[in-house]
Amino acid sequence: MSQNPPSLRPDLAPRARISEPAREGQPKIGMVSLGCPKALVDSERILTRLRAEGYAISPDYPGADAVIVNTCGFLDSAKAESLDAIGEALAENGRVIVTGCLGAEPEYITGVHPRVLAVTGPHQYEQVLDAVHKAVPPSPDPFVDLLPASGVRLTPRHYSYLKISEGCNHKCRFCIIPDMRGKLASRPVHAVLREAERLVEAGVKELLVISQDTSAYGLDRRYDSHPWKGGELRSHITDLAGALGDLGAWVRLHYVYPYPHVRDLIPLMAEGRVLPYLDIPFQHAHPDVLRRMARPAAGAKTLDEIAAWRAICPDITLRSTFIVGYPGETEEEFQTLLDWMDEAQLDRVGCFQYENVAGARSNALPDHVPDEVKQDRWERFMERAQAISEAKLAARVGTLMEVIVDEIDEEAATCRTKGDAPEIDGNLFIDEGHQTLKPGDIVTVRVDEAGEYDLWGKPVLQGGRPDA
């Protein structure tokens, strides 16, 4: 029953469902998980704790004794959809516990939905469990309720999100995430690596590293060292990425701010230890807009960094998100962004039209851009980004690429290249010779067709079978 309406965060977390048989009399909990992958990991942790206490997980409203709604509060539109999801759960089930980012504003929720049983904030696992215990007392059976070593996951078996920190130290004017999730709080490096090891041992082929600011990982811990595999590792993104690269799975880095030390990650990508993929939220390119956003980067410097990264790892895929129509954005500033896009030639791009968020400092800025101008700029931006994407994908035709298989049906296998994150980027479809494949297989394909965002190809055969 977990869901992620696309309009909440269109570049983020996957939809996921989980169900399992319940023994007679076993209490059952439903979970609706909204928003980003960080929230999805929170949902997995809550369900893992509940499963360990003897609860079963219900895939639908009628079968649940209570429903947890893990909300998103990133944008006002996300808040509205979270309220809709709470209302649906109340209508379909009636016993609803609310958690997540919107839970940081309990009066906002109870003002609309006074019948909810409890409201807790983001990553407040103990409070969620207390609310569940009160609503539906546990009934554990130690001889039956066995929890898988990897815990409960809401993603397919072959990939998993790996959260390395919570919170953020930045003070971007348009963002309220630090107010909801607090300042940066990094997990110690050995704890992250132990979790990653368990996931790989359980069959995970791809680890998607997430946090609010992956580049800053360990800063709050002063990059403290911990024993690992007979040596010492710092709680630092470079040490962590290198160690993750030794586990034998694909390692994909998300939400990487372009700090100078990011260049130390690029050799790991060139060596094949980490996927040649960076997800970097540039947001804009004009220095004055970035200054009004209070962003820790400048457009000209990032072009130099991009060139340096590509010099070390020519195959690197760069993904980013941008905001158009930010308060005060002039036509000249927007044109600077388009020109920057032409020069940067990013591989994967998402774009949002600016909207006010309750509590964000950007609301008070002067010269808000009219909605019709925002829409026009968004359309022009996406047209430019689409043309770049189409040209880059066309250049892949005739090449060999490694892909991971996500889904199989009668018509085709839906796969991803090393440059595509699940539910965010494009796909590569295999519509011939896919019958012997299964989700999680990593195969080599020859690309024979390209579209605006997707590719098509055929497996390269070795000994009469796909090269898996």
C-alpha cells in the first residue's frame, strides 16, 4: 500500500508494495510512504521494527488494523498531497498514525484531520512505535515471527537505498528541510558499511547512497575514524565510497554538493569501484540568483569542476535539478542558465517551477515571478534539456553498455544503464532475447535505438546465452 504520488517529488522515490502472509490473530499495519528516498528508508526502518515485534505488514487498507502515513512537507503542493493521502487512509481504514516531514507541523495536520490517532515528526521512530503499540498492541510469537537479516525493504530485492546521514547544515532560502529534519547528523562509517554488507549478502546488486548533503558526510563527526577490515576508515565520503566499492555491488551517489573534495571521488569512478554518476543539485547558474538562494556554489566554478571531472572520467553521467522563476529572476538571469546548460551538457536534468513554502525565507523576497512567466521558462528550459539528452543518447547507438534488469514482462525487459537511477532517469529496453533474464541480472547490451530519454538494445550473447 506504500505509494509515492509523482507530483510530490517527480525526480525522487519509487512506488513500492510489500505484503506477507499473517498468522491467525497477528496484528497488521499498513504503510503509505510519500516523498523522497530518505523517507522511504525511514518507512523501511519503522516496518523492520514492527515486524520484529510481531506485526504483519498489510498491502491494503481493509486488511490493516491501523495505517501509518509517512508524509512529505517539502513543498506546499507536497503538503496538500500528504493531507489527501491522510484523508484517504482515514476514509478507507479510519485508524491513522501520521509521521514524516509534515509531522513537524502537527497542528497543520490535526486542523484538517482531527481524527488521526497520533502525529510524529521525521525519523522519530520510537514515537511512531509508541503510537502503534497504543493503537494496536503487539502480539509476538518468537517461534514464528522471524525477521530477515536485511530487515524489511520497500524496494525491489536487487537494489536498496543506503542512508548515510540525516539533516542539513545549509540555509538555502527556499528550503525548510533543516527546520524539519535538523542539522547534519552522520552515521559512523563502520555502521554504514555493516548495513551495506548485509544488504549485499542478501542479494542487493545496487546501493543507492542518499542523504540531504552527501558531500558533507562526517563533517559533524569531525571525520572520526573507526576500525574496519583490519584498518581504519574516516567517516568521510571518500573513505566510505572507496570501501563500498569493495563490496562487489554497483554504488550510486545521490545529492552531492560540488565541494572541492568531490574531485577525489572521480578516480574511484574511473577505476570502476563507484558508478560514474553524480547527482548534484546545482539549482541555477547565475551568481545573483544563487546568492539570493543562499546556495554554496557558483555557476562559473562548477563549469570548471565539470570539465575536471570529465577529464578524469570521460564516461561520467551528471544529473541535476534546477529551479526556474525564483523571486527576482530576470530574463537575463534565466538566459544565463540556458547558456550554462549549453556549455555544461548535463546528461540528466529535472526542473521545478519555484513555489512558496510555508516557513521558507524566500517567501519574503521581492519581485516574485508571475506564474505564466514561470511556466514559459520551464517549458523553454525543458526543451533545451531534452535536446541535450536526445543528442547524448543518440551518440550511444552502436555502443556496448552494461545494464541492470529491473522488470520483466512478456514484451520486454526494463533495464537501467550505469547512468540511470531507478524511478528518476531513463530506461533501456530489451525487447528481443529477454526471456531468459530476471530482475537483478547485470548484462551487456548493444544499443540499437535511442529516444529523447530512453534507449533500446539487444543482449550480447556468449555461448548462446546473454552475457550475465
